[in-house]
Amino acid sequence: MLDITKDIQSLTTFRRRSGDFMKQLKKTKRPVVLTVKGKAQAVVQDAEAYQRLLDIAALADAREGIRQGLEQSRQGLGKPAREFFAEFRAKHGIPR
């Protein structure tokens, strides 16, 4: 969760105290929003926290793909596996 008293800082402050911010990022795992002229311009975060975010996004994407596949199946939009693999083998010249 973002703490607006600590996690929103000007880019100038970040440049001057980057070492302190790196310690904060590592300790809290919370991102820091950097502002320029009072407007959010960038987000800086710990590499481990960023990787965790990527993993969550990938999992959500996989779940959405499965949900769409199940919905298409319910609508009868698929084809039997035997038919698919027969077409695939024929198209790519793969013997049975």
C-alpha cells in the first residue's frame, strides 16, 4: 500500500537522496512515485517487488486465457483434438 507521506517525492529530492530511497525501497518493498512540477512522472520500485508484480500479471493473463478457452468451448467454437492434430500434421508434413 502506498504511503503518500513517504512514497510520493519530487525527482529532485530523489536525485539528492537516492541512497536513502534505495534503502527505503529494499526495506518497505513499496514503490516511490516521483513527481516533476507536482505531477506524477515515474515510479521506482525494488527489483524483487517488480518481479512479483510481473509474476502476478502473468498468472492473471494465464487465468484469463483459460477463462476465454472455457467460454469458447461452452459456445461450441472449438474442434476435437484429433481433428486439430490431423490438420496440424498435414500442414507441417509430420507423419503419423
